[in-house]
Amino acid sequence: MEITSSGLRSVLNTHQLTTARMNHVTARLGSGKRSPQPSDDPIRWSNAMELKDSAQRLQKLSENMFSAGLSARVAVYSMDASEAQLIEMGVSLSSALESPPGSNTRRASLEQFNTHHRLTDDYSMPEDLNARKLLDSPERFNSSGDIDVAAGENNFRIRLSYQPIHLGAGGLDLPLAGDPLPSDSGSNPIIADIANATDDEILAMRELLESSRAQLQGRKVFLQADILAVERQEEQGVAMASNLLEVSSDIERADLAAEAALSQSIALRSSIALSGITGMDETRSLALQLLR
């Protein structure tokens, strides 16, 4: 009788284990996960986690590039606004030329030129600090210069090059009426006296203005090319991150055929275990009859 009790306990344990395994498989099928825990398949789980980590790194890099691209676009908008002011400065010079020398109208036009000059210079100081780094003078903003953007693994970076649009030396180098050239502060003013400006002085200022505007346009083209490089890398990063997440999800997706086969196998084991319990019960009854 002791042997029979021991066997019964063994069969019951087997049945309990198979039932627990069946519940686990059923839960896995229901969740759609192949490897919800490292213990299920450590290698597969590790591969999925590595892919997810790589995807997260790429997403962070893409966010970083998006932020840098946004700042660079703010810088381009500032360049557009600056160019619009340079055009207005040209209008002021034309108005001055059309007015008689020494007239109040000529003086007023040159004063208007100086007003637009100050507004133009202000556009090199946008509120976005990264945009300002690309545009302003290091004398006013000591962090001005190139911006290196983290763009990939192994310290891969894309550079947004410094494209200054301030009107001082090193920038567009355009003086106020009544001031010397910023890059040559010891020289005579281009327009010595706005109240008595000559035609030649105004024409010389117009030539400097056109040169400054050409520099601005060229620098905007270079910055736009840098933005394009950042945006392309950002798009590639987003696409790669998406692909990695898709692959990791595929690794974690349930293999329904394999899980169904395993479920059937466990069900069969459970059935055999239950049959064993029934058989032991019948054997026990037969043994009792023989002992009577």
C-alpha cells in the first residue's frame, strides 16, 4: 500500500506540473509574447533587448538632430528677416540719392538707413541660443561658432558651420552712416556727415550694402546645405530605429505553431498522468479484493 501511495503522489505531482506548464503556455499565447522573461529563452531575450537598446539610442540621436535642425532653421528665418532689412536699407539709400545734398530729406533717409541697420543687426541675436551661436559675433556671444551634432554611433557627428550675419567685423561688415567700416575702425567713415552726405559717399555705402547682402545669401545657402545633411541623417535614424523595433517585436512575437504543438504535448502528458491515477485506483481495488 505504501508503494501505491508513493506512486499516486508522483502522478499527482506530474499532473500538477503539467497543468502549471499548460497555464504558462496558454498565458503566453494569449499575450502574444514569445519571450516575456529572460528565463524563457535567454539568448532570444538578449537579442531582443540589444535591438531595443540600439533603437532607443537611435531615437535619442534623431531627437538631438531634430533639435539642432530646428535651431538651424530658426537661424535661416533670421537670415531671411535680415535680408529683408538690408533691402529696406537699400531703399533708404536710393531715397537719399534722389534728395538734394544737404536737404532734410536726405538726412532723414540716412537716419532711416541707420534705424534699419540696428534692426538688421538684432536678427543675429535670436532667442534660440543654438541659432545665435551660428549667427552672432563672439565679442557679444562668446559661445558663437560651429555646432557639432551627435548623429550616430562611434562618435559620428555632423557640423553646422558658423555663418555670422551680424553687421560688425567678421560678419557682414556694414557700417552705420557716419561710422567707419567695422573691419577697419581706424579709417574714415564711409558717410562722414549724414547732414551733408555726398552722392559718392552714398554710392560707396550702396556698394558695401550689396556686398553684405551677397555674403548673407551665400551663408544662407551653406547653412541650408548643413540643415539638409542633418535632416537626412535624422530620417535615416528614425527609419533604422523603426526597423530595429520591428525586428525585436518579431523576436518576441509568439510562434503559434510551436506553441500549439507544445500545448498539445502538455495536454497529452496531463491525460497520461490522469490515466495513471485511474489505473492506480483500479490496481488498489483489485489488490483489496485479493486480500479478502
